[in-house]
Amino acid sequence: MRRVIFKKLLISTGLSVLVFFSVSFVTFLAQIHTPFGHRAEDLRLDIGFPLTYYYEFSVDSCDVLLGWKLNALFADIIITWALTVVLYFLFTQKKLVKS
């Protein structure tokens, strides 16, 4: 039983890494390519969901400021991990009950 739980935890942790990187990439893509056209005058980039953990913006035409919010990064990682683990355990538990 412990081995099964450990295996599920390991698999769900791997899935949460994939989910975290995918969500971060989608938030990046949504800002650089919009269906309404390219917004060259708005040079701002925010990465992270639900919390923004990386930001980059242009002050003048050549000055770019950027930074990391490590608290938001760790909170996003924990939220993604927790949701993925809970959903994985729920879905695999239902599968075990049916069979």
C-alpha cells in the first residue's frame, strides 16, 4: 500500500512539473502573440498564473526593467503541485473503485 501511494505521489509530482511549465509557457505565448494583432507599443511581459512571478517592461525605447518575485514563484509551484496531486489521486481512486 505504501509503495502504491509513493508511486502515485511520484507520478503526480512529475505531472505537476509538466503542468507548471505548460501553464507558464501559455501565459508567455498569450502575451507575445494575440489574435488582435501585434502590440509593439506595449512592451510588457508578465509570466505566471495565478500569481505573476516574472515581469519585464520597457521604460523608454531602450531601457528594459525586469525582475523575479520569488514568493509568487514558490506559491505558484506549491499551488500547481497541490492541485495536480489532489486531482491525480481523485482520478486514480475512482479508477480503482470501478475495477
